Amino acid sequence: MGILTWIIFGLIAGAIAKAIHPGNDPGGWIVTIIIGIVGSFLGGAIGTYVLGWGDVDSFWSPKSWLLAIGGSILLLFLYRMVTKK
């Protein structure tokens, strides 16, 4: 995927993750893109190394979306655990 595709993918995945896991989350749309992209990498690593799903790199693949959204939700959960008072 190209860089523009990663940005769009990250924005959509991060927005869906924020909608599924509502609460006091950081930032606006730029942070949402970053959360989505980092969550995609995290979800892809889990899918590849833990679940053994192999390399999933298609934009339209349901596995890509599930892993990206799941990784973003995990990232938001970890953020809340670290910043919890």
C-alpha cells in the first residue's frame, strides 16, 4: 500500500476504534490517523506472529480491517491504562 492509502486506512480504522471504545481519548483527526496506523501495525504483527495468518496487505481484505481496528482498540486500551489516575 502507498503512503496515502496508509493514511486513509489509519483514519478509518482509528475512527472506528474510537467509536467502538469511547471515552477520554487523545487528540483530533491527526492523532486518530496515528492511532489507526500504529494500531494497524500492532494488529498486523499479532495476526502474523501470534495467529499465523501470514502477510495481509490488501486494503479490501476483511482480515486487514479486523486486525487494524483490533490493534487500534488495543492501543487505546493501553493508552488509558498508562494514563489512568
